[in-house]
Amino acid sequence: MKKISCSKDVDALLIEISNDAIAYAEEDGQVILHYSADDKLVLVEILDFRRFMSEESVASMFAA
């Protein structure tokens, strides 16, 4: 299952890779990787994502 969503409150883009429970996370700059207990990637968070996208792209994401 893949699901992409964004949060207006914290300016984060969330990419859900699987439905597994999150056991731990690793942060590297603007990216937080969330893993399951068996080290499977579950969720990717990109913080301050507006910095990487045009205003038109951001507006269309929030309009959907």
C-alpha cells in the first residue's frame, strides 16, 4: 500500500509505504524514515517540503 499525504500544520509530506506498525525512526536532515520491528521501511516524512516544490504544485496538493 502506498499513500501520499501532506500536512499543512507542520509542512511535511508523508509517504506511507506499508501498514506495518512503526517501531523506530531515523532522521537525516529534512527526511525522517520510519521502520517496522523487522527493519522494513514503513513511512517517509519530508519536512519543510514546500522548499522543494513550486507554489503551484503545493496549491494543487492542498486543493485535492
